[in-house]
Amino acid sequence: MTERDRIGFTTRQVHVGTDAAAATPRALPIHLTAGFTFDSFDAAAAHFGAGDGFGYTRTGNPTVDAVERKLASLEGGAEALLVASGQAAIAVALLGLVEAGSHIVSSTHIYEGTRGLLVDNLARLGVETTFVDDIADPDAWRRAVRPETRVLFGESIANARNDVLDIAAIAAVGDEAGIPLVVDNTFATPYLLRPLEHGAAIVVHSASKFLSGHGSVLGGVVVDDGRFDAVRSGHLFPHLTDPGADGSPSIWARRGGRARIAYLRESVAPRYGPTPSPLTAFFVGQGIETLSLRVERQSRNALTVAEWLSGRPEVESVDYTGLPTHPTHGLARDYLRGGYGSVFTATLRGGLTAARAFVEELSVITHMTHLGDVRSLVLHPGSTSHARRSPSERTSHGVHPGTLRLSIGIEDVDDLIADLARGLGAAASVVATDVAVVA
């Protein structure tokens, strides 16, 4: 009988078998634990003092860390922070840069959840936002900047009109004032576009979309370029450059160019608490392993579908940056490599009536609020994501009564076109019926 066998039954059921056998797994191990043991008294002090090792999953986990390193590498960043959702990624990134009295300049062509964060939640905390309509004009961004501006924000490929952001031009506007450009790169993914290589300071993603790729988990990521300049921008961000209240060295003194992401990791994410599960991190990491394969096929399918739709008489317009008719097609050619993405909108003749008949006829394409999935998806923005916008606001953002958002998956493209043809047939039939009744 071993010494461990001599302890009580209840003690053994808690302690025996928790030390896994030494092995070297090829797949990423899932460290599904709330906390980690310390080898010594001094090791615990070193963790809390200098951040050495792992202590509690809310502040760091080996599985999460491995996925963060992968994401930082793919985006060309210095460091990444994985959080529980894409919305959490945006909130954490912005909360690390603004305070009461701050100002944000944002593209008006952004996800409605992000707009709500800016005009409602952050506004209630004393942070004001100015929206730029003509996002292709750097002077429009420049005119919106104030002394209290702390962030420029935009999407690499906009939701829902598919406009491509001229990242280098807008980043240059920010550089003039020492203000970081934060880019939501969800639609493009780092396979097609890496904003940090064009001057953006911070990139965010909804990892729930293309990165995980299978619609199974929620996650978000913040990636920083690691080039924070305290000499140039420190007066704008004293929380990064001033010593701590206890006289401890500033984050800039400790982390240098990585001060922004260090502040998010140490003081924003763990305090607000959008901690990702290690299991979620595993699924995100596993999805990333096939990212290029999926996005390449999704983009190829999307271009074929968009070209087919643009030639159909039932379709009034197709807003896809991969088409030469799109106003930012030239920017797309300059910035995107490997495809034009797979999310776009198409507007049907016949308005809401046609859109409803179209959606309800589909059987291969799934009707749901999501995108970036291996499956093709459809949504009617006017009655869902953009329902709270006024009719004039929806129109200015390319969302009309007949507008549908498509997220094209990896299916056989002939099956997708056949499904779309059935949908268009149903839409045309109901519109013809309505016309006959009116006549």
C-alpha cells in the first residue's frame, strides 16, 4: 500500500489522478481548469508581481496563450488577446484607449452592435463619437479629429455595403495626431488582408466567424502592432505612461511598445471579465488551421455567385467589392490578396415582398444571423440587424427593403446557384401576383 492509498477515501477521490501522465500531444491540449498550482511560495509572488507563468484562467491559460500567439503571427502583430466574443474584443480595445471626455472618429459603415456600443454605452460614460460618411476621403476623417480624439475606428470590409477601407490613408491621418487606427478585420480575415501591415495600430476580430469557421463557438481577439510611441502619444494616454498610484513603474516603462496590449491584458479584460473558455480557444485554434483553405474557396464561390446574381433580371443591384461595378473595387484589388471575401449584399426588385418569398424558398442556404460559416447563410438586414435605423439611414448604408446579406460557404457552387434560382423564381412569382392584383 502506497502512502497515497493510506489517506481517506474522500481525499483520494479529490486528489488521485489529477497529475496527468507526461506526454507530448500533437493537437493543442485543452487546459480546462480555473487555476494553476504554484511550485513554490516565491513562484506565486513572481506571478502576481511580474506576471510570470499562469495562476488563474481569467488572467491567462496555456491553451488560450497558444491561440493568441497563432493569431498574432497571422495578423503580423506583436501580441494578441483572446476574449469571449467579437463584441467583447471591440469593447476591450476601446476601453483601453478612452476615458470620460474622450472622442472617437468612426466610419459610419460598421456593424450595428458596434454602433450601439458607441452611441449608447460609451456615450453614457462620457465618450462621444463622430461618424464619417465619406470614408474614402482622408480629409473627412481629418476634419472630424479633435484635441480629445483618442481613436479612429473602421472595418476593413464594411458591413453591409462591402466598402473597402483605405487603411493606409486613414492610418496616416491618425499618425498625424498620434491617434491609433483600430480596424475590425472580421470580414477580410488575415488571409486576405493584414491591416497592421498598412499602418493600423490595432486589429479586432469576431473569432466566432471565419476564424473558428464552423458556427460552433463565440470568441473575439485584439491584436496590437507593438509600436506604441510614448514620446509621441504618451500625453494622450497617461494611463499607459504615468507611474502607478503606488509608485510602481508605468506600463510603458515595463512593456515599451506593447504598452497598449499589456494594459488590456492586465487592467481591462480581467476586470471586465470577458474570459474565453479554454475549450472555446481550442475550437478557435482548430478552425484557424484551415482558415486559408476555407476563405479561398468561400471567396471563389462568392465571386461566382455575385457575378451570376448581377446578371439576373430579378436582382436590382449587387454590392460585392469583387465586382468591377463596386465603387471600392480598385481599393479591393490593392488591399486584398487571395480573394474578395464572401459576405455581400444583393437587392431584389419587388422590395420586402420579394425578399420574404426568396428567403422562405431557400433550402441549401441557411436563414440565420451569422456569417463566415462553412455553410452559406442569408439574412434580411432591413428587418433584423438594421431594423432600428430610420429608412433614410438604411438607404444611405445600402440597406433597402429588398436587400439581403449573403455569406457564402464552401458548398458546391452549382448547388448554391440552383438554390438561389429557386429563391428568385419564388420572388418573381409573388411580385407578379402583386402586380396583377393591383392591375
